[in-house]
Amino acid sequence: EDPSLERHFKGHRDAVTSVDFSRAKKQLVSGSMDSSLMIWSMKPQMRAYRFMGHKDAVLCVQFSPSGHLVASGSRDKTVRLWIPSIKGESTVFKAHTGTVRSVHFSSDGQSLVTASDDKTVKVWTVHRQKFLFSLSQHINWVRCARFSPDGRLIVSSSDDKTVKLWDKTSRECIHSFCEHGGFVNHVDFHPSGNCIAAGGTDSTVKLWDVRMNRLLQHYQGNSVVNSLSFHPSGNYLVTASSDSTLKILDLLEGRLLYTLHGHQGPATCVAFSRYGDLFASGGSDEQVMVWKTNFDTDHGDVVKPQKCGSSVDGTHGTGSEMDCGIHHKKTKTRDSGRTHEQQDEETSLANTLEHILGQLDVLTQTVSILEQRLTLTEDKLKECLENQQKIIQNKTN
């Protein structure tokens, strides 16, 4: 069965620039050129929240791993951290001296990496929005930056036509991939962390092994690739292109699996849900669309549809068989030493810990909001006192 359009959301007043699912798949966030974020509920008949705060286009949005925070970056050069509830409270910090094009949380939710037109990549702590360090070897706008799943590496893509791989600890660029023939709009890590994929204005998607620093696969399309997202299994990649299509690539067989038509005008962004059963896309038509993958739910097994609804569009895959975590068969391991009760206990503990971490996110964000308000109140009090002193001085004179 082909991927199918499940729902579409209308509410933005300009092009949608970025989409992301919350971990529990209960919410979807989108950013737009209309300077707003919208939080959409995946439950029917639930109203969406519109968050206003940025003074210019919102170019990137992402849920924290716990789902209790949303980060956004804007053309107004700021980053905001929001609590995705009806109040829509946020803290703001001046992140860069140019447009912020990318925000991404580390998998532990403790760090945030941002990329900007000021040619830098910056890393911040989430809880205090404290600046940690800059990575600054790109010589043009940086479009995208992502942490590796284990948080040890950072990858960035730029209008200087390069993709750079950075060591987070040493803060050094450990490799530059220079095979793209145009601006590199988007880059991301494979779920295994062993390879990366990037797409750009040269209408190609390229995949590299980051251990061997070699090109693994290359897909040639007919239109600019604006965004891409790996399926959680690592076996598929979805792309959003300026020819209004979404394309699903089968990385096991190195071929185009589907071409999906839905948006009127360029498809600007795309993202899989955490479990890969859904993906969302946004476009210049101001719409957010949610698609059901209809892939085999057993992520490790290869899906071979009976009829392929794709148009090949001259796309082809080259390179060696991928050995960076893309598996032909799912291996099932059994631990006979653990009872169901122990497994249930571990799951319950993990869920409790995750809930506590989520609440900590909200608490620290609330403290940050209160601190910002306190600073504003102090500034206003100082201003009032200064004005009073001037009035008294004038009267005395």
C-alpha cells in the first residue's frame, strides 16, 4: 500500500518552513514565514495554538526529546524556547548576528545547536540558554546543523557547498565533504550515527560513511532538495523538493520508491515521527500535511510494495552497499534471564524518569521566564526612579 495523506492543517498565512513531531506523537509543530509557530494536536477537533513572539520569519522549529519544550529560530536573529501549552510562554536569547536557520536538541535534551547566516554554528545549554562555543570554518551561510545520536559529533551544511563534520569535545572540524555542486540546504545523521545524508540546490541527495569519510550513495533528481528525514529504521529517507514533490528513497536497494504529490508549489520541509508510522511535510502553499507511511511496521524488514507508485524522474543510486546500520533482516535477540515482570519494571522506571526529566524541562524554562520578567521589572523600576530623580532635579532648579 502506498503512503497516504492522513490530514492537512491550514492556519499559517505564509510559507511553512519547518515541521516536527513531539515524541508521543500527540502534537506537531510548524514554523512559518508569517513569523509564527503553530502547535497542532493530532487528536481530532482539538484546536491549534498559534505562538507569536518572533519579530520576523520563523525558519526552524524542533521539539525537545521529552516533548516538553519547543525551540525556534528566526530571521530576527533570536532563538526562543517555548512551553507548548495554551499559554505559549517563552524565553528569548540573541543567538547570532544573522538569521538563525537551524535549531536542534541533543538526544539527552541538555544542549542545543544553532546555525546561522553569520557563518557560524553555536552550541548552547538548554536550561540556562548559556552559550558554550562556536564552530566557525564555513565561509558562507550555514543552513543546517545536527548533533549525532550519541552527541559526540556535529554535522553542518552551508552555502559554501560543503558539509562539515565536527568533534564536539575538541571543537575541531574533522572532515569536509565537498561533493555537492550547489548550496547544501539540509543535512542529518542516520539513526545509527555512522553515516549522514545531505541535499541541496544541485538536486542531489548524497550519503557518506562518517567513519571512512567516503561517499556511499548518490541520488540525482530534477529539482532542489530543501529538506530530508531518515525513517527511524534507517532503511528509508524522505525528501522535500522545490518541484512540489516528496520522494521516499529505499536505501537498502539504492532506488527511488515513491514520488508523492500533495503540495501546490515547493515542498519546503519534511520530518518522520519518532516511530516512523507518520511523516509531516510543509510547503510554500501555507499547508502542513500529515502522511501515513504504510511501510511494514517491523522496521528491520525490507518493504517491497507490490506496485511501486513512484516516477523515477531520472533518479538513480550509486555507490557500495550501505553498511552503516541499514539492515536487510531484523535480528531478534532474546534475554532468557529476564522475566516479563523485570522488563515491565524497567519500562515503568524509564517512563517515570522521562516524565521527571520532562517536568524538569518545564520547571527550568518557567524559572527562566520568571528571571526574564524580573529583569524587565527591574529595568522598568530603574527607569521610573531615574525619571523621578530628573523631575525632582528640574523642580529644584
